[in-house]
Amino acid sequence: MADYQEIVAQLRTAFPAPVSDRVHDAYFVFSFLRALDQVDALKSAAPMLGSPVTLDYDSARQKRVDDTPSTLEAVTAQLVHYLSGMFIWGHPRAQINVVPSPTIPSIIGGLLPSIYNPNLVSEESSRQVSLAEVEAIAMTAALVGYDPQQADGVFTFGGTGTLLYGAKLGLEKAVPDARRRGLHQPAVMLCSDRAHYACHTVANWLGLGEDNLITVPTTDDNQMIVSELGTRLREAISSGRRIACIVATMGTTDAFGLDDLAGIVRLRDELVAEFDLDYTPHVHADAVIGWAWSVFNDYDFERNPLAFRHRTVRALAGAARRIRHLGLADSIGIDYHKTGFAPYISSAVLLKDGRDFERLTRREEETPYIFQSGSRHPGRYTLETTRAGSGPLAAIANLQLFGRQGLQALLGHLVTMAEELREHLEGHSATTVLNGDNFGPVTLFRVYPDGVDTFSMPAQERTDPACRETLLEHNEYNRRLFELIQADALEGRGVVISLTDCYRMTDYGEPINALKSYILSPFSDTQHVNSVLESIWQARRKLNDGS
Ligand SMILES: *Cc1c(COP(=O)(O)O)cnc(C)c1O
């Protein structure tokens, strides 16, 4: 058996050299390069690394820690192996979900901190990376229409985390000192019925209770009906409950629905006066998807300097019309790792008034370990203690790389591709676009068998209980179509799209499913749009022949 000194000597080679050592640096970089080479060997025409893998959790549970150390090379090869079977989200033949391909600078932004482990808990442990967080927050605050002098924010563990911050701040306003006394008054949270399930998570984890999350009905274009919100707010307030948070979804996950934030804030202000409330209910904008469209706040749609197509201009302006009011929200959730093309996790919550953080600040005697020097100590009010520097550096990387114009061009391109797809789907008698009035890169559509009148069927299915059987048949039809398209795409033909089991509920309580194309690859082009269409027609022929 090796003595411990030999083992330590060997393990040292697996750490980056603490002092400049070109030879060892080369070994470090080369090891990474070799890993990338091994990943490259997994690529084919299909939008997937390696091939589809059946996941074997039984053998996963048999894994144990070895007695003896391994080598960097062996470990790396193992790590690469885990990527086999992963979709390549950035592949133009992948139109699956709101998962971007990260840019190279943002990947480097994510990697550098993982070498040096800055900890954003305090400036003592993160130094200039703490500045990077402040810079990213200021840049984004200005972009979405906040006053960066007043606003503040922190990076946190994903969109759900941003929503948790928004609701927690709102709860402290509505039920003062809930942090110490607990939930001593009944409180509710409101969002649309198309909002992300993260709202349930937050109601649960904050101790509000999921039953105290009130969901407000939406229009056919997936936005909250503000008058219905009014009714529910009045009911809640009249019955003695406090309004912990109103969540406006600015870009729903499936359909890119955009709530009328300005209308919601106006309603909130009216109710404060009407009921003479001693607090102002907090409005949180869940803009984790929609925030990026704020680059169009100052775009001149008349002159259209970037020369977008007509349909694209209309779609971008349609989204900008809602997004430009983001600055009215009391807090905003941002996912750079969705429409900002950053690696996971890069999410920030922005507060319109940074002083709101004081409602969460711990007493100094509660945090004796840290915060001895310096001025910025987010760890005094963040939920997490350790926070990585990767989120802010990845965000900064892309904000700098793109600039406003770059993001305008990129989003404009994706929307152009989505609009091309829609143009075809709308033009064909067997297909219907379901979210035609939502103007993002995501298209939800249904395909129907021969002989169905696709002009009247979608509305009929949605509203007429006598259509239940037909609806379910069509759900099944779309599911089988999806499976055929999927199988083809994994063979390297066609495009991987996805299926959403419940685009909306019908008025009589059944889920309507839909095929979904989420175009987020910068490499998407007309040929890939055509490829989606070809896959649909081909799968449809197969289904028609088979039945
Ligand atoms: C994705 C998403 C979330 C959750 O964000 P994560 O970053 O996945 O935690 C919340 N709200 C909306 C609208 C989303 O699309």
C-alpha cells in the first residue's frame, strides 16, 4: 500500500497549480481539451450526443466510492460518458423547450469562478466578482426600465428562487414581521392560471399554503383577465386576508403569454385607495422568459433599422407593448439562462427599491462568522449563504457580447423563424396554431386528421362539452404524431419538437395537448422550419395509412 505522502503527491497533480506553472497549466487545459474531444466524438447528424440511453437507476444505486484514488484522465472519461444521450439544445434540429445553448464567453464566465471559487456571500470573499454582480444587476435594471440608482438585486438559484424573493418581500409588507412572528395573519398570493408551477412551490415553501394561491383565469391569448383579478383581490381583502404577492407572468413557459402588468399595477393602486390599505400589495413580474425583449424598448419599429420582416416587426412590437412596462413591477425575476443564452444557473431577482432588502436583513449578531470588513454583504439578506460567481459572470459575458443590438438581432431572428413556421401552419388546412396571438419564439399547434374543419374545431373542442370524446381522440392523435416525429428526429431526420400535455384546460375541464416548437438555436434557418413541416406531413401520412 502506498504511504500517504505518495498519495498526496499524486493527488496534487489533479489540482490547478497555485503558482504559475506553465507545464501544469498546459496539463490542465489539455485535460479539458481532451474531454471536449471525447464529447465531440459523440456528435452525429442527430441533435443529440451519442444515442438515446435507457436510464438504469438500479445499477446507479449500486455505485460505491472506490478504495483507491483514480486519475484525472479516467475520471474525465467517466464524466464525458454522462453526456451521452443529451439533447444538443443549440442544434437547429432541436426545437424542444426554453433551453438555450450558452455562448462561449458565458461558458468561460461560468468556468472561471469554478477555478477560484469566489463566494458572493460577501465582498470579502468575492472581491471584484461582487462588483460583477452589481454591474450585471445595474445593466439589467436599466434595460428593463428601473432606475439603477434605486434598484438592487441579487443572483439566486433559478427562476423559482427569484419568485421566492418576490413573494417573501411581499409577505413581509403584507404581514409585517412575519419573519420573526410567523404567519400571524392569513395571506394569499395570486397569479394567472397559466403561471409557472413555481408559484405553487413558493406558496408551499413560504408557509402560505398552496390552497392560498389564487389562480386567476386567462384569455385565449394566455394573459390574466385583469377584471377577474380585481374580483378575487376584493374578495380576499374583504374577507380579511392580506395580499402577499400578485405575480404577473411576463412570458408564460409554454405559450409566451404576457400579462397586462400596467393594468395589474393600476388595479393594485386603485384597491389600496378603495380599501384604504395600510400596505401596498407587492407586484412581482415573473419575467424569467420575457425580460430579454426589453432590448426592444427603444427600438424604432417604424423605421425598423435592423430590417426585420413585416411579420417579425409585428410580433416584436406585440411583445414590446407589454414588456416595456416591466419597470412598474416591485420586483422582477430574470433568467439569463433562458432567453439570455447563459449556462445554468444564472438568475437574478431585481428590486425596484433596493431598500426592500432591509426587510430580510439579519441582525448582525446572527452572522458572527463573516462580514468583518467592506461594505457589501449580500449574505446578510440572501436566502443562500454560499453563492457562486458563475451566474453574474455568465450574465455579464452575454450582456457585453450581445449589447442591445445583438440581442435584438438574435431574438428577432428566432421570432422570424417561428413566424415562418406559423405562416405555414396557418396556411395548411390540417394544422392550427393555438397561440397565434402570443408573439415569441414558441409555437403551439395541433394537427388534425383528414376531414376536420380546423377553422371551427379548436374553439369547439375548447368550449363544447359534447366534444369531449373528439377532443380526447385528437389529443391521442397528436400524441402519436409526436412519437413518430420524435423517433424520426432521433434517427437524424427532421427536428425534435415537444409535446405539452396541457396547453390549456377546456371549459369543461379536460386538458388540451399541443405540439410545441421552441426555436432558440441561433443556427436555425428556413430549412429547419421546412424540416419540421415535412416531419409533420410524413407522420400524418403514416397515421392516416395506419388507421
Ligand atoms: C422556467 C420558469 C420558471 C422557473 O425558473 P427556473 O429557472 O427553471 O427555476 C418560473 N417561471 C416561468 C414563467 C418559467 O418559464
